[in-house]
Amino acid sequence: MSEAQTKMMFNDCEKAAILLLSMGEESAAKILQRMERSEVQSVSNAMARLGNVSTLEAQNILQHFFEQYTKQSGISGASREYLEKSLDMALGNKLARGMLDSIYGDTISNDIQRLQWLPVDVLARFFRHEHPQMQAVMLAFLPPDTANAVLNHLPQESHDELLYRVANLQEISEHVIKDLRITLDRCIDFVAEQSGARVNGTRQAADILNRYSGDKANIMELVKLHNSDTADAIKDNMFDFMILSRQPLEVIQDLIAELPEGMLAIALKGVDFAIKTQIFDALPKRMAQALEDEIQRLGPTPLSKIEQARTEIMAVARRLYEEGELQLQLFEEQVVR
């Protein structure tokens, strides 16, 4: 297989996954530390889902990476550690730290950003025991998405005060930074005590129900009597976009015929290779090429828009399934060869 064919076969996320898997755990971890949360999640999912990648395919991807690296690399900038030692000797510790923070970003900011990986509900429980000003400082340094999620778990009557305090923050004193570091350590300890094994209960319940040999409709009605939101969540997980990868070609064709124009291209942006292959195989070659061209024309697309398109497609699939117009295979059945 040529390098050009390999590039077409794998999307960018899958190429990154292959590269990381090729370099070993320690080196991969150093790279993952410098990536955004959403990027780490995407590439981790790709790493977990990768099938058998041939030696030649891996070589082609690595070759492409080194070619790009050769073109773009030059003299690397000095590390923070190097400059810190040099400036400490020249200016003294406090002046050096201020200058370094202006160059590399505040160290405390990087430390707090680690909290974005912690369970938001547990993080919010810790926040409740802190003074509002400390809560505001921590919210100010967190990524906006994480800060918003934590805020939504805090009492609503405190939201306006916390936002007011955040808005009025400008510079954090050395004394507050020391307190903040102590608070961070306590937060990590608190989360370690509160966290246990995590399981996606609604997904597991959906997978069980997909395999249930009894009356699915009746059991869903009984679950709904317990809690309608839980019942809806189970149904949503039964119709996950990933199930399209195991549908027969005729089912894919019937579904595509019901979709609004342009929706499929958005949904396939950055999609798992197995789903993309199954959908393209269901289309005539000319239509498949036109769809590929449309995907490329979209350019960078917000993840929220992609997820919305996938949700709407599965809503159509769910409606057709419940009306008996689409014979979806909701779980991967065992086969005998």
C-alpha cells in the first residue's frame, strides 16, 4: 500500500493514535500532557478502537510525520527550566518567576488546569467547603467548560456572587498563591477519597436491553414508571451513532434516503473509520466521491455541530425503527463460521 493510500485510509486522529502507540508509553505521555482535554479524549478513543494496522501502514504514517517534522522544525526555544536557572542567577527568584510567568503562562494556572480531569460532581463537592473567594480564584484558572460544569453543580443562589468575584480578579498575590497550592493538594486528596470505580450505567442498561429476549417495550414502560429521564437516557444509548458500523448495506441505504441534504457530511467529519467505510460502501462510487468532496469542503467544523448532526441522524433512525421501516441491528451478534 502506498503512502497516499494510507493517508486516505486513516483520519488525522487515527494517524496521531498510531504515532503515539509507536513511540512507547513514556514519550506518548509527555505529548498527551501538552494536548487539550478534548484532543486527549479523541486520540485516546482512536487508540482504543484501532484494529490491526499493518507494518507497512504504520511505516507510511511515521514516514509522513518525519517528512512534516523535517520541513517545520528548526532551532527549538529554551525550556522553562533552562531560563529559570539563568534568570534566577541574574535577577533573583521573585523577579525571575514574574518574567517567566509572562513568557510561559502562570505555573499555578497549569497546576489548576489539571483539575479538569477530575469528576466534576466530586470537584463541586470540594468547592462547597471553600471560601467564595477561593472558589472564584479556582474557577478563574479552570478551562471555561470545566468552570461552567462546576458552577452548575454549585447552589444557584451563589452563581451571581461567584461570577462577580471572578470578573473582579486581576492579579493574585503571592500569599493567595501559597494558599491556593495548599488547597489544590487538599482537592486532589479529597477526590482520591471520594472517587471509586466508574461505570456508564445507562450504556450498560441499553446494551442489556438490546439483547433482552422478552418484551422490550413493556420493560421500558416499567423503567419509565421508576424515572422517565432514566428511561429516555437508556433509549438514547440504544441508538448510538457507533451502531451504524454494523448495519447491513441496505439498511444504511434506506437511512441515507431519509436524511436531509448535507447532514451526513457533517456527521462523518472525523468519524470512526469503520462507520465511514460502511457508509461509503453503501453508496455508488460517484455518490461516495461526492460525499468525500463535501466533507473536505467543510473544513474545520465545531465538535458541537458534528455531534448535533449525529444526534439528528440517530433520531431519524430511531423513528424509522420504531415505525418498523428500518431493521436496525442494535448490538453485535455472535456468528458461527
